[in-house]
Amino acid sequence: MKKLVLLLLCLAPVVIFSCAGDDSSKVADTTEDVFVRGVDMSFLPEMEADGTVLYNNGKPQDALTTLKNAGVNTIRIRLWKNPATATSGFAEVKAFSQKVHDAGLKVWLTVHYSDTWADPEHQQIPAEWAGLSLQALTAAAKSYTSTILAEIKPDIIQIGNETNTGFMYPQGNLVDNEAGFLQLVSGISATIRQDAPKTKIMLHYAGITERADWFYNKTANIDYDYIGLSFYPIWNGKDLTALQNAIVRLGNAHNKKVLVAETAYPFTLGFNDWTNNVVGLEDHLVPGYPATPEGQKEFLLTVRNAVKATSKGAGFCYWGGEWVSFKGKEATNGSSFENQALWNFDNNALPALDAFKRKL
């Protein structure tokens, strides 16, 4: 799966004059919606191709419609270079991104710069680029990024995924080859600024500990907009105050806006296929937040409020919201996240969607 973030409402009020007979106290809210309320929906194209139907209030409804109506304004999508199947490949992501934009939602693209999952333990360079010199790899990554910007046009682009120790090993290994990592990220960042100056740039660290300070100190000279953090209780601790403190600490230290790029919580400890779930034990839970639909909702509301309570918080994003057991109840290669999805075991939208309202 992959293990971060956002908030701060920069309100730009627009004066609206009411028509005769209207109640002037009911002025339309036309302020700019800048607080990111996102959901990663990367599996959705594969699910839809498989015939999966998602529901809202017991009725079939397009997932993007459900999310937008709930208050979601941004869809996060992962992109792999040359994956073994169409899933998360360029053609699929381009088509899905167009659908997201057509729905009136923003696209947050997570470019793994890998052919498969990239995370703190796995940062495999795309096979096409294996063996390239650092100079040649930088040129290839920049060219690839230019193509992404021209054809997909993301609103937010994340350079790598969970790059705690770098990406595109060995050239981009932050621990063993710091100069190489910084050259690659700087080159990609400069390309984004040149080709798509309005696109926001994010760097992503999976966690909130002081090791995140180490990472963002190393990248202090990179040109980017958002600090991205992951917050999963099973991996990153159960202290929501620590999350808020990390947002303040890192945001102030680097004068950046901070997003919780990934978070999730279970609505049950049960399972709906024969694939082991990531979260399945009582001691995986945060005290006071049971594994129930309401407990999931309250956890997400608390994360949102922790972000919003800070001047540096810019929003949050839920990971795995769509990942129901779409391969069937007997699947041993199904979803390890179905009990943390935003749709229940009947594929019906859960109360946690209330946490995405524009105004609470």
C-alpha cells in the first residue's frame, strides 16, 4: 500500500448582490476553496473495468459524484512508469485524470518514478532507466515529467512516493547518494516550474517523527510548495496531538504549507475476502475511536481538525477509500484495506464522508 496531509483557508471573498425579494442574509459562498479535502482513488479505473458498482444510500452512484457531493475537492492518483498491467499506467491515469477534471475536481498526481509500488523499503528504478548515469537519469526523469505535465495536467504533483530515504535507487538513494537524490529532485522540480508554473509541487515523507525533520532539512533548498506527511496509527503512532505538532514544527521551520497526504481508519475489524488486512486488531486502534462507521468518521474529523487548527495546515487526503473487495469474497489477492474503505462491505458509502464537507 503506501504510507500523508493539508489545510489553511485563504479566503478571497467576492461580493454578491441579491436579487429583489431575496433574503439578503443568505448570500452565496463564493470564496475560493483552497483547503484540500482529498481521497486517493487509484484503484477505481481497475474496479470499474471489473464491473464493480458503488452505492450511495443504497442506490448506484458514480464514485466521483458521491465524493464531490460529500465535499471532496481533490482526487489523488498514483502513476507508475511501465507497470506489468494497465493499472496505474500512463494511459489509464491520463484517462482517469481527465474524468476527474471533467467532474470539477482537482488532480493530485503521485508520480512514483518506478514501475511498481514505491515506499520507504522499496524504491526500484524503472527498468527502462536501469543502468543510466546520474546525468542521463536526470534527463530521462525530466523528460518524463514534461510529458506528464503536458498530457495529464495535474493540479498537484508529488515527486516520488514516501521518499523517506530517496527514490530511483541507487542513483537517488538519499542515504547513500545524497547529491544524486538532490540533483534528481531539483531537476524534476525545475521542470515543473518551467512547464507548469501553476502546478503545486509536493515532497512526501511517510511519518511525523523527528526523522521527518531530517528529510525536510535535507531538501530545504528544493523548490516546492507542500510538505506531505503520512499519518496511520498502526505505523505512525496514535497521538493526534503529535500530528498537529509535526505540522506546526515542519511548516514553521521551512515556511511551507503542510498536507496530511495519507491517512485511514477502519470501520470494522472484520474482513470481506481472504486477503489479510493491514489493520485487524484492537491494539491497532486509537483509544476512543472504535472500529465502527462512527469511529472511522470521528477519527477522520479529528485529523481534519488537527490540520485546520494550525496556520500551516493545508488539507488532508484519505488513502484506500475505494479499495473494497472488488475481486470477490474468495480472493486471496484482493483488498488488504476493505475494512478501511469509505464504502462498506455492501459497497455503500459510509458516514466518514461527512468529514469532507466544505464547512463543518
